[in-house]
Amino acid sequence: MLKTVKHDAKADFLLEKGIEILWSKGYNATSVNDIVKAADVPKGSFYFYFNSKEDFAVKAIDKYFDAHFGPSRDILRDTSIAPKQRLLNFYEHRLHMLKEEMNCKKGCMACNLSSEMAEHNENIRTAILAKAQMIISSITEVIQEAQDLGEIKNTTKAEVLAAFIEDAGKGSMISMKETKSAEPIDNFRIMVNEILFR
């Protein structure tokens, strides 16, 4: 059991170091050498923890979503707050991360990888899609709750509204990176707050 704990801890360490490179350079520009160099481990040990670079990327996607969506999901689940306000808090939190912690430069790692790899790697595509669908499902539940209570008057089906908002958010992050400006994601927030969630 101790070996398993150590194995998991080492794999997790490699993921932590490698995610930053994968996020900034993309899949194709990231090599196994880059990852092991950042983690200061021998190249051969990488394959003790991961079957391939693709396997590493799929596990990195899991870790990325756990780390970045976990706190956001907690906001959606906080039933002590009215559902519409939870939705507004959820998007405000995500935009704060983009602006304050990432300085409008990195965007979403999953969006970056999806743009690069969706046509070329089915395992990476489906790993990202499964996480995206989980997020949309969580948002859909809260939108439906807000609609049922009359807090959101928009009669568009909750799942359609959630999917559209997430797609729009992805687009705003791409524009944010292109312009190196918060304006696209600020515009996104205005659309969500003042039009879609009216």
C-alpha cells in the first residue's frame, strides 16, 4: 500500500509540473523531456507512471478540472444562496481567476488542448468532452432551479442556455488571449448577467 501511495504521489508531482508546460506550450510542443526536466526526474521514470504522453495528457485533464472546477462547483452547490445568485457568483469566480490569477494570458487549458487536438486525438477529445458535459450538467441544474423559482425569466431550455453560455465563454477566452485584454470576458459577463439571466 505504501508503494501505491508513493507511486500516486510521484505521478501527481509529475502532473503538477507538466500541466504548466502543457498549458503554456500545447500538446505538440510539449515533450516528455520538457516534463521530466521540470520535475527533475530521469526520463525513463516517466514511463513508470504514464503509458505515453497521451496518457499523461488525459490524466492532466482530470487533474486540471479537479483543481479548477472544484471550487466553482462548490459555489453552484451552495444552496444557502439563491440559484440565480449562485450562477452569477460562479461566473464571477471564473472570470476573477482568468483576470487576477492568470493575467488574461493563459485561458483555459482544456479549451487550448481541445482546439489543438480534437481533430487528431480521440482520447484527449473525449476526456475534455466528458468534463465539459459534467460542467454543463451542473450549470443546467441551477439554471432550471432559478427558472422554476421565477428568478430567471428567460424561457430557453436550461440545458440549451447552459451549453450556449459555456460555448460563448470559450469564445471570449480565445479573444481574451488574442487581444491580451479582459474586455472580451467582461463583455461575456455583461451578456450573461444582463441579458441571458434576466
